[in-house]
Amino acid sequence: MPSNKTNPGNYFEDFKLGQILTHATPRTITEGDVSLYTALYGSRFALQSADSFAIDCGLQAAPVDDLLVFHIVFGKTVPDVSLNAVANLGYADVRFLAPVYPGDSVQTVSEVIGLKENSNGKTGVVYVRSTGTNQVGEVVLDYVRWVMVRKNNVEAPAPDPVVPDLPDVVDPSQLLLPVDLDMRDFNPVLSGSAHFYEDYEIGEKIDHVDGMTIEEAEHMMATRLYQNTAKVHFNQHVQQHDRFGQRLIYGGHIISLARALTFNGLGNAVLISAINGGSHTAPTFAGDTIYAWSEILDKADILGHMDAGALRVRTRAVKDLSCAEFPEMDADGKRNPAIVLDLDYWVILPKATLAV
């Protein structure tokens, strides 16, 4: 008799509105994780790169990159939420609420806040709000994502559709900075950028110039680093029979690539405070080269911080196409098929008026 001790993952019909999922495998984030993350993406933001720089900015040490925290918190959810996913569709209301340092441990709990079966009757969209906490119970990250999940039994009845009402933008009054952050002594020589908050204008577009080619081995290593067990990223034996015939690159891998590329033009955007929304608009595969460009959508002061301001940035990641002409729409008005990520987020920069 076959054993039933293994976890097949949840299918669409297994989810219930209001269901609470406490995810396994808490994770202590180490300096080794940080170094490996740097090796994978080459991120050069100074605050996360040097304890000395972070201490000069009032922090106790270099914090863990915001997106590494996101990926690890996200990775906890995969066995329960997206093991049987077709695709991760988007994010909203993502708020980074407290810094994480090497040695901190994070764990994740999710609530099912929406369900909607697709018209084909074979898949459905699951909306979850996931919350990551550290070892003392402090919330470090809170976000919503929605994912298309297969049905195991296509005859299972569809649930009443519920689509959550999500904010288009995280209100800048809700942006939280580390309580001890102090950018009055921010050093633009060491940060590698002379451009402060005041130097950016709403409507400005930035071609980040550089490109980075995705290697299969790096993507596989990254996904394992986050303990993301989604089948579509790992199992070529299965994926060869899928519509693409190969493994999909984890969408978060593209977010981290794009964020690293934005350093060239946004080098002083040292923290991501919130992600307003994001969508993976086309698949990416090993061998694709990612470029990025950004548009400044808004600017905001931060309550209690005269030394820093927030920029609302929209970054498009593009595969195998230069961003010199800021690709977005084709002549027919449709999204350029080379665009693989559309990400809207708030970043924190020092103000020049109080910087050395």
C-alpha cells in the first residue's frame, strides 16, 4: 500500500475563505545568506553592503536586503499556497515594517482573503495576505499576493467569488523607517551616487543601462536559497510537458535583478519601504538578458524624518531589449511583449539639505 505521508500541496478546491495557514520551517538569516544574495544579483546599495556605512546612518549593522527578506518570507508560503501554481500573478500592499539583521529568525503566517475560479473550470485564483515576523514576534513584512492554482478535481464546485479590495498605492503616511535611521551623515562618495531626493523630478525616466543574463544554475540556487519548492521552477522532467517546455524563472528572481540594476541611476535609494503593486507580465527563462528602466511617479516627505524622503518608482524589467527608448507600449497600444515585470514601489533616499 502506498504511503500517504508526503505533501501534495493544496489545490484550488482545498482553499477556504478566512483560512489561516501557519507555514513550516522558520529561518534564521545569516551573513552567508547575505553574501550568497550579493553573489546572485550583485546589488551595490551601500547601506546593506557595509556595517560601517550602516552605523554611520544610525543602524546597529548593515540590514538584510529588503528583497532577501521578502523572498524568504515568501518562500515559507509556497508549500501551502503555490506548490500547484500555474503562475504567481501579482502583489499589492507590501509593507516593510522593521529591519532584519543577520542572526534574526523569520516565520510566516498567511490568511486566504479571496478566491475566484477561472472560466475554464480547471484553475482558480487564490488571494493571500502573508505576514512575516521575527523571533520576538515583531512584524517585519506584510503583503498580499495572488496566484493561479490548478484544481485537482475539476468537478469540485466553484466557491462564491471573492476578490479583495486592495489599495492602488500604499499611503506614504504609512511608510515606516527604522526608528534609529539617521541620514544626516550620509556619505555620497561611499554610496556611489551624487543624486539625492531633491534631484529627482516627477515624470523623470531613467534608463538603468546595464543588462544581466539569467543563468539556469543561478536561478536554481536562488530559488533553493529561499526554500521555494514550486514545481514550475525545479522539475524539468515535468515542465517539459508544459506549454513552455521548460522551467519558469521565479518572478522574485526578476524583481531582485531589476532592483540591482536600478543602482545605476538610483544608487542612493537605499531602502524599499513598500511595494504598491507588481505583476509578472510575461515569462522569463534561462538565457534571457534583463534590462530595466524606471519612472518617478511621486515624491513624499516622511513624518518625523527631515533627513530622508520617499520616491514612488515604477520599474519595468525587459528581456533581450535595450531600455534606451523606454519600451512600454507597442504601436497597437498593447504592452510590449519584452516587458516581463511591472513594479510600483516606494524607496527611501537621503535629502541633500541635511547630508554632508
